[in-house]
Amino acid sequence: MESGAHSATMETGWGGGAAPFGASWQKTMMWIFIVTDALLFSGLLCGYAFLRQANSAPWPDRTEVFSIPFIALMTFILITSSATMGSAVTAARLGDMKKALMYVSMTIVGGAAFLSCQAYEWSHLIHEGARLTGPIAGSELIEKGVTPQFTQAFFVLTGFHGSHVLSGLVILIITAIRTSMGKTPPQGVEMAGLYWHFVDLVWVFIFTLFYLL
Amino acid sequence: MSEHAPGANPYKIYWVTWGILLVITVAMLGAEMFHLPRLFLVLFLLAFMMVKAAMIGGNFMHLRFERSNLSWMVALGILVTSLILYTFITPESWHVKATSAPAAEVPSESTH
């Protein structure tokens, strides 16, 4: 009896009878997830703002610590992968799953390239003596004015973002495999796309607030 | 330029958006290089960060084409909550800075 009532709810989708957002429940749930995940990054960025504003030592010059052209390249890769993902969603909606698969594959290449760049950036900084708890004693980073607050903010922000890129990549690979098997509905590509664009959106904020500002 | 006829080329909007995002990114990097006055630079970067976010949310994530209920819930939900959080922690960070300033001067090499 309980399962009967449950399936009736599933059929109407909302139980309340109306779809206030004019979107399928899948898309609505995806958006609610994105809002909560955005608030995670909002919290992390505010934590970074706190560390930076409460720090009485001057904040290190990012152009000395990082190679800004390299960060710009990472940004370019991510923006491009977002554009190919948008094209994949449109191709899927138009019913051209072959084209959708091609664009999803291009997005996977872009995501992998971004993660490789980030792995290089991390290993480079760790090699220079950066740790989550701060620069190690005697490293040249200290001469550049790098503080523990700086490395904490760097590793936590880019680490959380990178983990999102990685999970987005896994979602995209699953989507690509299922699309090639003919199992992904157009909306499945759209859901994966929403998540991927969200990862790009978060990078816009990290790039501006951490690397440039 | 801002008109995208949905019938003509459905892929165009993504590549136009891509181009705009790229131009804005280059402009932000350029502003960083020219050593503009700090306040002007901060305002410039924050303004274009929001433009980029709106471009991605609106065109890539299709918020422009969803029912306005959904778009407002998402945009205002995130923005207002973030602003409240930031507004509440900022005075506390100033307080921490003011009270910890003497201790921080000891290991610092700077003379001021």
C-alpha cells in the first residue's frame, strides 16, 4: 500500500500538482544541488577573504608566486571546454547524438588538459616548498612573502575546485560511454552539461578573487 | 550582435559567448598588468567577474531561457547568501587584524 502511494507520487512528479519552475524534476534537483554546491564555494571564498583581511602581513604578489600566463591558459582551456559542452547539449537536444558524443569527447579532452595543468601547478609549488600548513622553512617562497594563510587558501580553493573538475570528468566519461551505447537521453547530456558549466563558473570566481585581485 | 535567432544556427550562441568570455579575460589580465589604481582595479575586476558569471549562467546554463522563477531562485539564492556571509565575517576579520598586529610585527622584516 505504501509503495502504491509512493508510485503515485512519482507519477505526478510533485505531489503538489504544479511545477513551479516549469522544469522537469531532474533539472530542478540538479539546480538545487548546484545552489548548495555554490554555497560550499561561497563559504570557502569567504574563508579565504577572512584569512586575507585578517592577515597583518602584506598579501604576496601573485605574479611572483605563479606564472599568470599559465593560469590564463588554464582559464582558456576551461572556457573552451564549456563552449564544447554547450554545443554537446544542443546537439543532443536536436537529436544528433553522434555530434553530441563528439562534443562531449572534446570536453573530456579539455577537462583532462585542465587537470594536467593543475597537477603541474601543484607539483611545481610543492617542489618549491609550499605545504598546506605553510611554506617550509628556508624555501624561496618565504622571500616572496608567501604566508601560511596564502598556501592554505591556495590548496583548499584549487583543491576543492580540482576535485569538482575530476568528478565532472567522471560524469562526462560515463555520459560519453552511455551515449555511444545509445543509452543517454538528451536530458542526461544536459544534466552533465549543467554540472560542467558550474565548474567553469566557480573557476571564474577563483581566477578573479584569488589570482588577480 | 546580441540577437541570436534560434532557427539560424543553434550552436552560435556558445561560440559568441566563448569569444566574449575570452575578450573579458584578456581585458582583466591587461588591467592587472597596467598597475591601475587599486580601487579602480578592484571595481573593474569585480564588475567583469559578475559579467562573466552572468554570461555563463545565462547562455551556457540556459538560465536566460528558463522560467524566471528558477533563474531568480538560483541567482539571488547564491548572491544574497554569499553577501550576508561576507558582510558578517568582514568586521570580525578587521578585529582580528587590529588585535593581532603587534604580534605579527615581530617575525616581519619590514620596518613599518
